[in-house]
Amino acid sequence: MIGRAPYLSRLKEHRQRRELTQIELSKISQVSRATIADLEAGKRGAYDSSLKKLARALKVKPHELMKGE
């Protein structure tokens, strides 16, 4: 498995800051709602490609979505 990012502990925070639902973020980012839900719940890490799509959709840098950033 290549390119898994750490858990995105700040994904929900950034999504809510932009007043987006998981469904809306899914449509904008082209990442499934189920994946977004799992990432926000800490059930799994993200592939680099998903991390970049989500960061672009939320207008933040990828590292801003990760824990401790």
C-alpha cells in the first residue's frame, strides 16, 4: 500500500468551519462520503490522493488536516 497519510484529526474541524456537510464536501472533493466519515472518525488513514483532494476542496494545505498541525 502506497501513500497513506496519518489520521486526519482536523478534517471535521475544517469542514465545519467552511459550513459544509460530508455530502457537500464529497461532491466538491470527489472523495466518497463514507470515506470522509471514516476519516473524521479516525477509523483509517487517508491515501495521499484523497488528502490532496480534501485539502484542495477545503482550501487548506494538506498538513493542516493532520493531527498536531
